[in-house]
Amino acid sequence: MPYVTPEQIERAKQMDLLTYLQYYEPQELVRFSGNVYTTSTHDSLKISNGKWCWWSRGIGGRSALDYLIKVRGMTLPEAVIRIDGQAVVMPPVPERTQEHSAPKKLLLPEKNENNDRVIAYLTGRGIHRSLLDYCIRTERLYESRDYHNAVFVGLDRQGVPRYGTLRGTSGRRFMGDVNGSDKHYSFSIPAWNKRRRLHLFECAIDLLSYGTLELLSGRDWRQDCCLSLAGIYRPKKNIEESTPPAALMQYLEDYPQINAIVLHLDNDEPGRLAAKSIQNILPPAYTVSNEPPKHVKDYNDYLRMVLSGRRGQER
């Protein structure tokens, strides 16, 4: 097995991916837009501002060394040698047997014979019935049989359920993901047409609350795409080392026409940090704006505040 010195590794870490591709693999380099590049092999891998992110896999980095290991599957010595061009030989070391776990199976709870409790719970939180009817009809929402939880389902682009999250309807605070959920495919509602704007929320109820507000304002609540992040996005302590949320990366991979993202995350410290991080780490090819709820924590609180004001005016 080839052996490389610590000095070689340190030198290899200094080369960014764009420079590496320009000098060693120019046939792989494709200009995406402005100063954003991609590769001919992986068009979901974007390179910008000294960083790269492979959107469809949820991985990223800064150096060419990271790319050769994470994307090309090279060992550290192989990657260093590709960049540095030198190696010495050391005695072979027995390879460890890799264990491959089987992909998880999504275990959605059985459906109840009706959705009465879920509808009562969500309309009680201000969600308009027409949005609930759409979600039930498209199998994005249903009531579980045993515990009567609201089950929000995330579908892939082929309409196959890949994610599920539960919300209690009995008055006690209960929420959690279904076993086998893939967070790349969170709860979402597509636009009528191939719109280029995506609205981003922390949870499904906030998404439906925003849609209700759009409907009450006389606008088409499906004029743009909407996506839930399945909870709070927590970036790394060093924001620049973070990768965007898995659900967002997958959605942008599946719907490449999107070029504008509107953040509607919670109006609290974690939500503001998440919004700041997403704005900083997304490639400049995307226009990102931040529109948190006004005066309250989340969009369901904002919806209920608006509805309360309307009822007050009617008295």
C-alpha cells in the first residue's frame, strides 16, 4: 500500500477543487453560472467561493483532497498521490471488511378509517380545510389508526413515500419521525407549474399555515413550491463548514429550475442562526431572502394572530 508523509498530506490539503480540476482534469469542469462550476460526471456537485457541495449526496468540503476521498472514493494516500505526485512504499496492511447495512424501510403507521380527528386538530390551529383536503387526496396527510396522530408524508419525485413525521392530536405535545424516514424527502407541496421559487419552513404545520395565509389574502397558495425541513436545522459551530439541510439539497437536485429561496424559519435564536447559515452556505446561483414571521415565533402563531384579529373586527 502506498505511504505518504504528513508533509505531503498538508500540501495536498492546500489545493482547492476548482484549481485541481483546472490543472489536472479540465475535461470534468463545467461552468454552471457566473463563478459557479459543476462537473460533467456529477451535475449536482457545485463549486463556488472555494467550497464545493454534492447536493444529491449531502456532502461537501473545501479541498480537492476532500473531493477525491468523498466523491471519487479514493483512500487518503491515493488522493494525496494524485495531487502531490509522489509516494513511497510501505508493507501492506490487512484491509478491514466493510459492513454494509441494508437501506431502511419506511414503516408508516396504518391508516384510520377516517381523518376526522386530524382535520379537527389542524382546522383548530387555523389551517384552511381546502389545504387539508389537497394533502389528504394526494396522500401527504392522514390519521393513524392506533393513536390518531396526524401523519405528514414526504414523497420523492415519483410519488413514493420516503419520509413520515407524526404530530399528536389529543392535546398532549407529541411529535417524531416515522421509523425508516429519509430526511432528504420531507413534507412538501409542489407548485402548479415549474415555478422557480421555493419557500422553506421548519415543519409541515408552518408550511400549511403560510399556505392558508396566502389563500386568505386572495393569492394562489400553490403558486410557488413549499418545503418543510422536518425540524430545526442546526449548522456546525463554524458555519462555513456546514452543508445545507438534506431536504433542501435533495429538492434543489430534483427541481433544478429553482433559483430563488425564501426562508420562513422560526423567529427565535435557533431559527435566525439557521437562516443566516443557509444564506451563507448556499451557492451564489441562488437568490436567498429571509422572511420570518412578524411579532411571533412561527407561522402558525402568526396565522392564529391574523385570524384572531379578523374575528375581533367582525364583532
